[in-house]
Amino acid sequence: MEKVFNRKLSFKTKRNIIGYSFIAPAILFFIVFTIIPLIMSIYLSLYRTNIYFINMEFVGIDNFKRIFSDTQLWTSIKNILFYTLMAVPLNIAISLSMALLTNTNIKGAKAFRFIYYLPGVTSAVAASTVWLWLMNPSYGLLNNILTSLGLPPGTWLTHSKTALFSVTIVTVWMGVSANMIIFLAALQNIPTQLYEAARLDGANKIVMFFKITLPIILPTMYFILTMTLIGAFQLYDQVFVLTQGGPAGATWTPVYLIWQNSFGNTASQAGYAAAQSIVLFVIIMTVTLVVRRLDRDITK
């Protein structure tokens, strides 16, 4: 049987079969955990039901119409846009700076890379819990430091004007490490001959960064920008642990409200939550396509 198989199939066909067999688990995983849930969400968004699919009532596009008058959802979108404007530039700037600082062969550089990467391997829930203690208004370490310096204690997570900023601090702290590694890999692939030639021409480090480093790592920066934007719109873990959406809705996010409508109450809101998730998917897809178009136009 094996001889017949080897004789009838060409080398290209056998190579393709072997290749597809290796990627089959990933494709199956993608279908089961991405495609099928997406189809189920579209189907569920047309019904009024709870998370247990009991007493399903077909309502058509009523769930989508409801979105236009949902003040909570629009507040969450405003919050997430404001958060994105803060977190994404900070994340990219800090991670790139860390990559530049550790892109050296001096003694101890690898140790600093390891230390900087530690937040990236920490559980979001565990790290957020630690930050919840640090920002506690009564016994938190941050307020103890401020009062010891003669400064007024911060409100951090307890005031609507500072809660979103505090959440941003936590998410940026957790997110810069992974982006630093990606930037570092891009920096280490730049030929050193380019810098040597620039030094011979009298260029300083600032000129070399803007004329050599930045243009070469620009595709990497757009990739990080895209992934960071997607992660920003999907903010949930830190909000759930730190603020529960409060105070007074100051840290509501679309994903947090989707969870609330699906699991946080007993009313028949699962269909509406599915409609919200589809709208969020469209927003994220639109932002991703815009960034990709900008990447193509600038890097041509």
C-alpha cells in the first residue's frame, strides 16, 4: 500500500499533504474557537435570550437598533477611545526606549532585558490585584510614599477623574515588555555597517536614529501599533479587577459591558451582548484596516 501511495503521488503533492497535516491542528483550533463562536454570535444577536439559550425570542435587528440609544455603551466607547489615546502612544514610546537602552553588548544588558520582560509573563489578574493593593487609598504603598514626601495622597481608583489614568498605568506597565522584545529583535537585525558609515560621515546618535533606525523598524512599529490598538479596544481584565467599571462608569469598556450583559445579570441580555460584540468586532476591524492602509502608503 505504501509503495502504491509513493508511486501515484508526486513529490509536490506529498509535500503539500505533509504541510497541511502540520497546520491542521492550528486550523481546527481557529475554526472551533474563532469561526464557530463568530457565527454563533451573529445568530444569537438576532434573538432575545439569556446565556443559557432559554426562551429564545426572535427580534431581528432590534438588538442592533438598541445600541444607538444605549448611553452606557456610548460612554464605554468614549472611555476606550480616551484610554487608547493615552495607552497606545505611551506603550510604543516606552517599549521602544527600553529596546534602545538594552540593545547593547555591555555587561548586564541581558539581565535588564530579563527584568523588563517580567511583567509580560505575569498573569493580568494577579498583577492587577497587586496594583489594587498599591493604589489602596488607606494603606497603599503609593500613597504612603506620597505622604512621606509631604505630598497629598492620590485618589487613584476611587475618583472618576483619575480611575482611567490609573488603569492606564497598570496596562502600560504590563504591555511594554512584549513590545520591547519585538522592537529589540528589529533593532538587532539592522546591519551595523550602516551605523559605522554614518559615524564616518559625522552623524550623531539622534541623526542616526531618525535617518537609519526609525525608517528600518517602521514596519515593525506599525505591527506593534496594530496589535496594541486591538488590545486596547479589548481591555477587560484590569478593569474587572481594579474598578468593576466604576466609579460612576468612569472605567466602563465595551468588553466589560458585554460581559455584564452576558453573565453579570439575570435578564435576557445575551442576545444584546452578542450584538454589542459584533459592533465591537466591526470597530476593531475598521481600525486595523486603516492602520494597515497607512502602513502600505508610508512604507512604499
